[in-house]
Amino acid sequence: MMERHSHGRFRVAIVVLAVVAVASLVATTWFAAQLTGTRLELRALETELATAQSHLADIETGLAATSVELSASNELVESLEAALFDLEANYYRLTTGYGYVLRDPSYRQVMEFLDRDGTSGQEYMESAYTCVDFAADMKANAAREGIRCAYVIIEFRGGGGHAIVAFDTTDRGLVFVEPQFDWEVDLVVGRRYHQCVKPPPGQLMAEPDYDDTITRFVVVW
């Protein structure tokens, strides 16, 4: 009876060992499969990392090239700024003493200048403030506004002469102006000066008691 129980226990032990062995084999196989999967994932990650490192190297190379270009651009900007400074300095030297750059005005700009200029409001005084002063003041006032204005010397047949101004307009050419009245003048050699003046309607340029026939005139810019 004892022997029969021993054989039964032995068989149970064999079965248990077989089950344990099978379970161990299954577990080992499962772990091996998991390990293989993990290795594959690790290799994939290593590949992605290598790709990312390659991209990073490309970016670093690009940044280095950009840095070189930026440095070159900064040098160019500094060079241009230095050139601009030199130009401004030369411009200042050229205009020192004037404070402006003269320009030829349009006809309308001349009329607008005459409207605001106060030269014609001055009083004519023999030997104190004459046509020469009127012309000189109008020329100076125009220059202060950056307008190019000429001083015009007129000689008369009867002796003596007169002084007016002129503007080389951009749309009507040379325009002569009598600064004592802000009237235009159609200056013509051989014609009497008072007949050359073009007063507005209702006004008249008085005829002088001397021969004011124009023999020549000189325009001084």
C-alpha cells in the first residue's frame, strides 16, 4: 500500500515538474520575444537619433554659414555708414556758408513767393533805398527759401539804369520781376522799360521823364 502511494506522489511530482518546465519555457520564450522587440525599438530609436544628429549637424553648418554672412553684412553696413558719413560731411562743406541748396522754382512757386515776400512793401528813398536795394533784398529772401533768383542789371539809352530780378522757372522759362511792385516784366532790348512792365488790371507803370529805352541787360545768378 505504501509503495502504491509513493508511485502516485512521484507521478504528481513529475507532472508538476513538467508543468513548471513548460511554464518556464513559455515564460522564457515570451521574455525573449519581448527582448527582441525592445532591441528592435532601441535600434529604431538609435536610427532616429542618428538622423536627428545629422539634421542638427546640418543646422549647425547652416547657422555657421549664416553667421559668416551676417558678419559680412554687418561689415558692409559699417562701410556704407562710413561712406554716408563722408558724403554728409562733404555736402556740409559744400553748403557751409549758405545753409541751403538753391533750386529753380515753378511759375506758381514764384507767384507764391512774391505773395509772402515783403520786399515790395519797402519805401523807395533816393540815395538810401533804391532799385538796387529792392533787387538785392528780394534775391536774398529767395535764397533763404532755397529759391534760385538772379540779379538783373539794365542799362538805358538815356544814361543810368535799373535793377530787377529774374527766376528761371521750370515750366515757363525765364521770368523777370520788378521787385518794387511784384510785377512781371517782358524785358526786350530796344523797348522802353516802362512799356515792358506788365502791371495788373487797373494799374499803370508811370512813364519816366528820361529815356528808359533798354540798350542791354545782364542776368547775374
